[in-house]
Amino acid sequence: MKKQNEKNKYSQLMDIKNVNLSFGGLKALIDVDLQINTGEILAIIGPNGAGKSSMLNVISGIYIPQKGIVKWKGQIRKKIAPHNIARMGIARTFQNIALFRGMSALDNILTGRNILMKRNMFLEMLYLGPSKNQEIEHRKKVEEIIDFLEIQSIRKTPVSRLPYGLQKRVELGRALALEPELLLLDEPMAGMNVEEKEDMCRFVLDVNEQFGTTIVLIEHDMGVVMDISDRVAVLDYGIKIADGTPDEVRSEQKVIDAYLGAG
Amino acid sequence: MIYREAGQFKTTYKSDQAILPIFQDRIAMVLMLLFAFIIIPIFANDYWLGSILIPFLALSLAALGLNVLTGYAGQISLGSAAFMAVGAFAAFNLQVRVPEVPFLIAFLWGGSCSAAVGIIFGLPSLRIKGFYLAVATLAAQFFIEWLFTHFDWFTNYSTSGVITAPPMQLFGFAIDNPLNKYFLVLSIVALCAFGVRNLARSEIGRAFMAVRDMDIAAEAIGINLMKTKLLAFGISSFLCGLAGALWAYVVLGTVEPQAFDIARSFEILFMIVIGGLGSVSGAFLGAGFMILLPILLNNIGSVITGAAISTETIAHIEYMVFGAFIIFFLIVEPNGLARLWQLGKEKLRLWPFPY
Amino acid sequence: MTIFKIISRTIPFLTLFLMGTAFAAEHFIPVTSYRTGPYGVSGAPAANGYVDYLKMINARDGGVAGVKLAWEECETAYKPDRFVECYERLKNKGEAGATLFQPLGTGLTYSVIDRVAKDKIPLITMGYGRTDASDGRVFPWVFPLMVNYWSLSTAKIKYIASLEGGLDKLKGLKIANVYHDSAYGKETGPVLKKQAEMYGFELEGFPVAHPGLDQKATWLNVRRYKPDYVILRGWGVMNQTALKEAARARIPASKIVGVTWSCSELDTIPAGKASIGYTCASMINPGTHYQVFQDIIKHVHDAGNGTGPLEEMHNQQLYRVGVLMGIMTVEAIAKATEKYGNKPMSGEQVRWGIENMNLDDARLEKMGIKDFIPNFNVTCADHEGSAPVKFQRWNGKAFEPASDWVATDQNIVRPMIEASAAGYASEKSIALSCN
Amino acid sequence: MDFWFFIEVFVGGLLSGVMYSLVALGFVLIFKASGIFNFAQGAMVLFAALTFVRLLEMGLPVLLVLAITMGVMVLLAIAIEKVVLRPLVNQDLIILFMATIGLNYFIEGMAQLVWDSNVHVLDLGIDEYVAFEIGDAFINKFDVWAALIAGGLVLILSLFFRYTVIGRALRAVADDHQAALSVGIPLRTIWIYVWTTAGLVALVAGIVWGSKLGVQFAISAVALKAIPVLIIGGFTSVPGAIIGGLIVGCGEKLAEVYLGGFVGGAIENWFPYMLALIVLMIRPEGLFGEKIIERV
């Protein structure tokens, strides 16, 4: 998993040029430019309805902008089927937890490995040879993630029984299982108490360091954002009003207005 | 004390990934198989084998099939009986047209045809969800029933539209009495159950459950919804088709399209829900419930008919009791008998020191 | 929880049933019926008639030849699998095993044809069942007594001819065959076609989708066809709906001829005045003025242990058909005892009884059913006996005879049966034989 | 002739379509308010009709009978809420659906146990065999009556939903359970109301179908005719049930008469479902159903 740093030979993982996105009449994004540099932690902030989630969906490729281009590793990205996004190396977590409620924490994370597995129906039915081996070998990988996220104790518990914070952690684990180059976190700390947030921050930073994963996150908690992110982009009513290091952004007048305006 | 995993440390992931990680469960399974394969054949009479156990197993297989689709992959189907019909008639026709074909091949052929049909009628599932999807399968149900009643070719032009299964030969060994019929069905069903169980705990199974639980997230981690759903339809219909072939060949020996009517489809759906969605044992428990209870009630009925109560009254009371039982079980344990069994085990695990 | 009370009360019986009971010296008669489900309406009166007759025989004659009749009822819900279960459960009961089965359903019959041959238990299927089983050389254990589907069909055409004034008058007639779209409904197709060719009338089939709750489309089609006569081959709720829709399509009921299973008050009464003048074929003569019914009233209902309400006897054709079933069962046993002595009869012995039944007028007189059914007799080769058919007309209150006993046309039917049976024989490699 | 014949088929289709709508309405009510697909609706139709006709046979005046039967249906609704729904409150919908299956068996058994399983004639005093003649087409009077009844029922229901407190409450629940609760509408009473309404609709359907087929077990099968109607109309729309019914009725009759011949007829059982399927492929939530929105 460490090897990833070498894989990322592009300084810019993603380059988004004056993207426009609108639903019917409603303009969600207006002429937004955004670069995602390899290995950084980029936070996208902004008041409610600023178009943060839309931006995330543009990045992940679920939404195709009406105007503008999205470059992934230097090439212009065409329309892709949702299930191929992950194969491109982009993983994500969801704002309101989207775990597989019927399964244990372990299985949730294992499912994340599915795209890395070979499908052979008959061998799987007999649980033989390659199929069996791949199960075991991927289980090893998953255990690494479990150790990394410190959730050994809840391996076998059905996720629906887990507390909120842990569910978020499992979901992160599932995303990590994909070994992504780009990890999108949609409000990873929403509704967490202080120490849960601290844990989560730690994990985000560790992921970034240990696996060299590039991370884009949406977050409301300014404190968190300013602490962990290398770069912050601020959206307001679909327009990018600021982009820079936390300190630069903090001092940006537009940003202050936007936030004061918002509440 | 008897049922404890304490002290059984899994030293390898291999052992932890085993089909039955807990020692006692393995023992129980072995005992159950022994019971099914040895004890029952020794003690059960032809009545029990022929008219209770064999139908029970055949329908369990159908329920297992539906459970793959509905329980694991979360796609509701009301066409299981139709897929059974396809299996039965396909197997029959193959043997009629090409008599040399051994019946096991015919069974597989039946299953495969059923799988193909299932995939076709599964296509709408890519766009339609939930109860709305049930309609697609209902369409299959009525259309296929109509097809087989209506076009004599399928019944090989038998005047009455009833097909009679040709005798079964396995390596020149005739399968004609309840006992070896029982062995045949039991082996097939056990094999399928084993296959489904493995499938459920490996990559495909997880893909199914992911689609069932949260299809958006499943897509986000790279699971192809279309392929997965269609695969589920295929496997499920295959098992249903196989069950249909068994029903025609082994259970009744003769079958008419009406034997696979909408009522049967519902019956199978009820089995898995009462037994437990998304569990192999659930299919068996549910089938047991749906098949044995009415017969049991009828036996009880026929015994107390002698008393003042009229046969007709009894017949209606049977209906009511049956319905009441379903509701009762749902209230006691909404997740089905299988879950009830699990809870029992958890209790047992703590026993005798619950705290 | 009364349910549990019932259960607990019956556990001992149940264990008995599982262990297998000790039997008294009785003729054991399994009564398989369907009282629930969409067809329960028809199943219940038939079963009641059957059981009432058996009760009457026990009460009046103390059983057959001094040996009491014992029976057990089993609910089939008109489903083959349930019937097979009943069959397997009951076939070995009684000191000598089951005497004979009457499945009361065609699909049900098929599901046990191989089994009865193995278990040596005769199967009586009156007015339904497997048609080509009339060939006793191939189906020694199956008895489609009196009339099978095909024979009945020939009688129907004869009846229509008689209305028109002779078989030659059939030429150029248009006959619509409105049938239940199922195995049962389609069965008379071939024989009707053959007759159409023979007599030169025009024939058109109109299937009705099961269960036939709404048949507007079908009858509009029939109306467009402008038939001179309509053959109604329905079952269950389809019949009365058909009669109503026919009336709406301005097709007079007098032009509609039904089959045995479209020939009950259940079909005519709900259709109200739409069914007045409707005629249908039946194995029996209408009315309850025959001795046998008086006896049932006297010995069963007056004694207060009638199975169903007494009115059924008068306003349920199917009750009377049920009595007919009882009559055949008992007569078969009686005949068998003549040969094998006064002890519980086994299936094998009863089979001989059926094959040697000789229902001549004297015998019918003695049984108190003179003219209730025609006289006919079965032979080893002919398991049907091809009894003539009575056509009944619904006058708005009751069925009344619409014809004399109309003979069936075996010249048409018999060859078809033998051909079909021969096919089965070769398929199952059965040697034709008459022991 | 053939033009008029077409008219007759067409109108006949519309009219029998309305008959299906009558049954479909019962499903819609319950699904709209609680998201439950009530499998027992057919049984409820049977039970209501049997109760009605048997009381009538006892020689009671019609209105009294009607009142009593309504009362019975209310009691049934209350019983169902107490015994079945309450213990299963906030379970998955699939579980509640299953409960209604159990309910179905129970009611079917009960209906025939309390009353009986014979066929009962139910005469509404409408002569079934009088028809208005338009050109060469017969439009049956009875069917027109049935249509009028159904139409009236829909009108009443929509008014009920729009203008009465209970009606608004039901709508509120339909839109959002939490919201409904927060404005102080107890879910339980709501359920009782819903099931009562469904019960009364079942009664009307039972009376109309009963007088058409005679009251007997088989009328519980009309439920199957209602399902494609629901699909096309959408599970949650009262007018949808009617439109759906018309489409299904028309479609199947025209198909049977004009296409049936080519494939050997009796296609009425599956054709509506194929029709529904086509509709679904175009609009997965049915013509009038609420759009299924999925947020990422």
C-alpha cells in the first residue's frame, strides 16, 4: 500500500477548468476552476447550498458538468459508468452513512476489495482454489486496515449495531480497502463528539501520510478544516471565492463576508 | 456450557473464514447430515419419505433459489413458480426429443433454460425497484403459465396437457422407489445448499448484499449493478428450475402447468420470509413451516372430525390457524425462524451463566 | 389459546396416526375432498353427498354384508401434491388397506395413476380424469366410470342434432366451444374436431383465461362469430359468469349446452334469469324423489348426523353426484364381497368388484336408484361402460330432464381411446392384457 | 358493424376497468398512508361482501345491513391495528407486508367459518340484461351503474382527503410520518382510519363484484386483477387507480378481441402485466406515483 507515492507521478491528480453545472434552472456550479495536487489534503468549504456536494460529485464523476473540462491525470475525462469510478482509483464516503447495514464491519470492508478480486462463480460455489485463496489473502489486507483504524474489537458486529462514530470509521475503512489514489470524504466529522472528531482527524492525516492518498474533504467544522488541510477552497452560491492555504483563506475578506452573511 | 466458542482461538484467517467457524456448529452439521442421510432412511416409512420429505426438500430448493434473489440480492420476485415450470418443462422436452439424454443432464438443462428466462425477466430490475419489480416477475408468472397451457408442443401434444416424466435411470440403476428418490433429491438439495452458502460468504455474495443494502454505495465501490442483479436472477432461476424439474420428475411424476400457478409463487415467497431472508437455513425452516403445518393441521383436523365439529369447519379453522401462526411468528421474530434459531444459539452460548 | 387446547387434545391421536393405528374389521374408504380454496364451493356438497351415502349404508344395512364401512376425509384443496399426500397417508389404513380412491379432479387423477398400479388400489373417476384410461387393458386400475370427456362430447353433439332434427341437420351449423383455458378445458378439442369433420358443422374454440372472472372480451368474440349453438366447457366461477355474459351478448341460454361440470345450481342460480332454459349434460337424472334420497333423509339427516345441511340434497346437483360416487363405491365393495366373502375388502378385491359390476334395472331397482342413473356395465376392456347421458334444463328453480338418456357414440371415441392408450402403453412398456 | 363493435369493446373495456379500479382503491389507500402493500385486500373484499349478503339473507333492511357491515369493517380495522400492526410498528415494510399475508389466510378462513363457503346471489335490483344501444353497440346498464358507483367513490374519497381533518391527517402521514407525529397526529388512530376506509372501499367493491359474480370465495381473486392497475396508476394516487383501471380494462379487452386470435386467445391474464411493465420501463414510479428521488 505504501508504494502509492511512486505511482502518483502526476503533480496534478485532477485539473478542473471553468465547470458549470445546473439542475433545470438552478445553477449549482458557475465557472469553477479547481486543481487537486497529488498527495495533498484539500478541503472544500462554504455555507449550505454553496455547491460543495455538487463539486464532490463532479470530481467523483457522478455528475457530468454541462460546460467545462475535467482532467484526470492529464487526460480529459469522458463520461464514465458510476461503477467504473472506483476502478479509476477514486473512492468516497457519504454524508449520511451509506454502509451495508446487513453485514458485519469486516464484510463491509471486504466488499471494498471486491473490484480487486477475480470472479469465478463455480469455484466460489465450491469455495476452492483461487477463490478461496483470494478470500484469505484479501482478508489479510482488510485486517491491516482494521488494525490501522483500531476497530479489531467490532470486526464481526453487524454495522447497524455500531455507534455513529464507529460507523463512520468503518465507512472510511471500506473506502481505504479500494486502495484509492483520490479519497473523497463528504463531511467525515459531521455529528461527532470532540474525541471522535480527534480520532477521525488522526486517521485522515495518517491515511494521507502512510498511504500517500490524496484527500478531498467537505467539512463544516472550521477548526478541523484549518488544522488538517494543506489547502482550502471556498465555494459560495456555486462560485469559488477563495483557494489557498488555511491562513490565506482565513484572511480573505470575501470568505468572512460569505460566512457572516450565511449566519 | 455445551455451546461455547471460548477457547477456540482462530490462529489463521483460513480457519476463521471456514464455512462453520465454530466447532459445535461443525459437529451439529455433521450430525444433521448423518441424520438426513442415514437415520431418516432407516426409520422413515414410504409415506414420510414420499409425500412429506421429498416435496419438502424440492420446495426448499425453490425457496433457496428465491432467497438468493430476494434474501441476498434484495430483488423481490413473484415468479418463482414460473421458473420452476420452465425447469420442469425444459427437462421433460429435452428427454422427449432426445431420449438418450440421462435425466441428470436434463435437470441441468432445465435449470439452465430457467436461468436464461430468469435473466430476461430480470432485465427490468435495472430500472424498476421494490414492489414495482414484482410486477415484472408477475408478468413472467402469468405469461409462462399461459404459454405452457396453450401451446401443446410443450406438453408433447398430450390430450390433457399433463406431462408424465419418463422413468429415471442413474448408471443403469432405476430410481423408482421413495427411498432412492429421497437420496437423489437430498443429495441435489444438499449440494445446492452448500454452493449457495459458499457463494454467500464469498465475493459474489458480498456483491449481492451490497446491492441489496445500499445500491448507490455499492456502485461507488465499483460493483456493477446490472451484472450483479442479472447474475442473481440467473442463479436464483437456475435453482428454481432445478426444483421444478425435481417436482415434475420426483415428487409427482406427472405435472400440469397449473401446478406452477401464482399460488405456488406466493407460497415460496412466504417460505423465505417466514424462514428468514438471506439465510440458507431460513429456506429450509420456511419450507418446513409452509408444508408441514398445513398437513399437520389437516391430520389433527381429520382426527377431531369425529367430534361435533364438521369437516368443513375444520378446513376453515386450518386456514385461520395457519394465518395466525404466520402473524405470531412475525411478531415474535420479524426476521424469521432462522433468526429465532440464531438467538437461541446466542442464549445457549451464554448458558448457564447469562450474566 | 384454543388452538393449543385442540393440539394438546389430539397429540395422543396424532402419535397413533404416526405409529399407525390398530384397525377394526371394516371396509376402509378414503374420502379425498376439497372444501377450501376457489373450488371449495363445488367440492363441499360433493363430499357431503358421498359421506352421507356411506353413513346411510352403515345406518340402514349396518355396512356391506355385515362389515361396517369406515372412512377418513382428507383435504386436497384441489392440489395434486396435497392429494398425493392424502393418498399416501390413507392407502394403507384399514385392515385390508384402502378399498378405492375417488380423486375428484383430473390433475389429481394423473398424479396417482402410476402409484395405484404399484399399490394395486382401484381409482374411480366418474365424468373426469384420464380419458384414455377407459381402455382397461392398459389401465387395469383406473375406472372412468359411466362417461369420460370424449364420450360425453359425442352425446352433446347428438343432443344438438336431436334439437335440430337429426344428425344430417348438423351440416353447416356453427358451434362455438367456449372452454376453460386449461388441460381440462382443452381435452375435448380433438374429438369435437373429428365430429365437425364427420357431420360437416363449423367449429370454433374460445378459451377463457382462468379463473374467468371477467369474460366480456371472449363473449364479444363469440357474438361476432354468430354461433347456432355454444358448448360451455367451464369449471368453477367461470360458468355463471359465462352464462351472464352470454345473456349480455344476446345469446339465448337455450342455445348453450354445458358439460357435467357446468351443470350445477352453483352455475345457474348466481346467473339469475340469464340461465333459464340453459341445458347441460349430466350422469344423473335430476330430482330427489328416488328411494335412495328418502333413505338418506330417514337414516342420516333425521338422525341428526347429516354431513351438510339437508337443503343441499335438493338444491345441489353436486351433492347428488356425491351420492352417486358413494353408490359406486359401495356397489363395488358389495360385488367384491360376493366373491371374496364377508370381510374387509382389499383394493385388489374391490377392483374385481368394479369390473364385474352389472347395473341392470333389477339391481338399480333394488338399490333404490332406478332411473336415477342409467344401467350400464363395465368390462375388463371397457372401464367406462359408456353409459348414456341425461341432459337437464334449468327452469329458473330447478333442473328438469331435457332429454331421454342419450347414448354416446363409441364408434368415434373407442378407436381414439385405444390409439391414445396404446401410445401410453408403449411409452411405459405395458403389455395389453385382460386377466 | 365493425366500427360499432370496436366501440362496444372499447367502452366495455373501460367499464370493466372501473371494476378493477374499485379493488385497486383499497390497496392505494393503505399504501398511500402507511407504505404497506396490503395483501389481504382481496380477503377483505370477500369478507365484507359475505357479511353483507348473509345479513341481507336474514331479511334485514338494506340500510341497516349496510350500517352493520360498515360497523363490522370498522371493528375489523381496529382489531387488525391492535393485534397485527401495533406489535409490528416500525418494522420493515416487507415484514408488515408479510403480516398481511398471514392476515389474508386468517380472514379468508374466518369469512367462510363465520358465514359459509356457498355461492350467494346478491341482487342490487339493477337489471343486468338491459343495455343502452348506441348504434349497433350494447352498453350494459349494470356496468354503467358500477362505473357511476366507482366514480362517486373516488369523488368522495378525494373530497374526504382534501376537506376533512382526518383526510388531511392521512395526507400528512402519507407525506411524512415524523411530520405527522410532530403535529400531534397519533399514528395508531391514523392506521385505524386508513384500514377502516380501505375496509369500506372493500365493502363497495365486494357488493359490486358480488352482484356480478355472486358472492363466493372466488371474488378474493379480483385482487390479482388490481395489481397491474396499481402499477400503472401508481401505488399512491387515488385518481391514478381509476385511470390505471381504465387503461388496463381497455387494453386487455382490445388485446383479447383483436390480438388474442393470433396467439390462440386467453391472453387476458398476462397482457395487463406486460402493459404495466411497458409503463414502468418509461416511468418507474407509475403514471401518477410520487417520483422516487435518490440523493447521493
